[in-house]
Amino acid sequence: MLLTRDNLPDTISDIAELDDLLCRPSQALIDDLQKVDGDIMILGVAGKMGPTLAGLAKAALPGRRVIGVARFSDASVKAWLEARGIETLHCDLLDEAAIAALPKLPNIVFMAGRKFGAEGDLSLTWAMNAYVPALVAQTFSGSRIVAFSTGCVYPFVPVDGKGADENLAPNPPGEYAQSCVGRERMFEYFSRKFATPGRLFRLNYAIDMRYGVLHDIAIKVLHGNPIDVSLGHVNFIWQGDASAQALRCLAHCDTPTSPINVSGHEILAVRDLAGKLGTLLGRDPVIVGAEQPTAWLTDTSRATKLFGLPIVDTGRLIKWTGDWVRRAMPSLGKPTKYEERDGRY
């Protein structure tokens, strides 16, 4: 079944249904991928979004090879991928020889990186976020490369505007975000050197029932924990929509590579989100702090022009999340730390 706005469920019953929904392609995704020749390899496939993206690619292109590359420290991820017809390759991306030995497929999605715990070992953070991209960009100079980045490369912008657009120069706080600028610069440099087509996929906050900004807020509402609204505005996108847009970028690469902002098209107030989740959960949110005039926000006009609006809208995401948390369904236990203003993760 293809994914459309008209066939979305009212609730998501369990993880199996969640996985199936996340990996259900739209006709637009299939159409774009059919414009792109060759197989797809996903580097760093074992993170929160990687399995969804791999599963979505295989569902959209069942006749092509989709290869997922990671260290696979969690063997269950490898098994999940292989059960869906996705090939897996073990590789430490800090090992230059191991990267060189990977098959040279025409389509690369780069998802590797280090965020959580970044402050604990900053040298490793820079190695993963800048050194590894330099190795990958050189090794796959003859491929298309869609490289995951983050909206955190931007400085804070006024909450009463449209958000940062792709013309705003990166100037972020904190070494994690600075290392993400380094990642982009490596892909940009080698894209110019080798005429490698690509896109820098600046994603702001993907949403899955098991994690994300809405999940973080809902858990705090449920347990009566304070919700700090100092960073009081956010934008986010359903993980399935974000994964689909990343794959569709393979059909919309630039030479040299160029950035594209991906998130929901709305700027949303954390206070309002807490209130709506509180209604669903039968709890009054505990709000602390006062909204500051700036936040990390992106303008997704360019992505909307290319891909249209996300299929799953904000109202449905709120409803799904409230229901999931109310039923005490599984969580990844990985807060987004969206409320951090100093860039320290």
C-alpha cells in the first residue's frame, strides 16, 4: 500500500505497525527514485533514522540493491534490515582502508555522525563529523552523495520570522554544531574538487513515536516534570517524511553540493504543544521559564517547493504521540535535548 494523506491510521498500535508505516513509500518517492540509476548504499545505517530510510528505499525500489553500512554494535538492527531484503556490511568508518574496500555504488546516503555525548570526547566528535566525511567524499567522488547535516549549523534566529534559510551563513554555538559545519565543508570542498553531485541535508528534529521533541514534551507532561520554554519554539517532521525527502534528494542533487533545509513548515510554540499533549494525557503541563526571542529554526520553503508539504501533519503527530505515551509504549530513551541553547550535547 502506498502512503497517502488519506490512508493514515488514527493510532499506531505497536512497533511493528510503526515500522511498517515508516517504511511505506509514497508515489512521489517512487517516481523520483526511478529517475536515478543504480543501487543505494547508506553509511551509518544503524542510527535512529537509518533503518527507516533503508526500509523505505527497499520498499520503493524492490528490484535494486540497498546496502546498509555500520558497525552494528546492536545485532538486532542488522537482523531487522536483512529481514527486509537490505544487505548489510560491517565497517568502522574511522578506518580509511575499510571505507576504501566498500563497493562503489552510484548513490550514497551519508548518515554517520556523533551528537549525544559529543562534549565527552570532542576529538572523537570532530573525527566522526569532519574527518570521516573527508574520507567518504574522496572515496565516493564518482557517486551522488546526500549527506545528513543539521539545522544546528545556523545561528539562532528570531521566532517571529520564517526561520533560517539556506542563504544564511553557518555560525552556531558549541563545538558539536561547529563540527557539523566541518562536515559540510568537507563534502563541499571535495564536491567542488571532483564535481561530485550532492545535497547537504539540514534536518531539524525528526519525529518517531519512540523519540523526538513531541515525545520529550509528552513524557514531561505525563510525569509532571517542568517544561522549560526558554527555547520556546521548534519545528520538526515525521521521520518517514524526512527519510523520503532524503532519498528524493538523490534525484535533485547539485554540482557542487548545496544545502537544503528539511523540517516541518510550521514554527511551533513549545507551550502550545505542551497544552495540546496535556489535554490528550489528562495532565496540566508544568511550564517554567520565559520564551526567548530567538531559537534554532529553519525555513523549509526550498524543500516544500521540491517535495510538497510533509504527508503527516502536526495535528496527527500530536495525536499519535499522546496516544503512544498514554499507553506507556516503548521509548528509545534518547532525549533530543531540543531545549539546549548552548549547543552542548
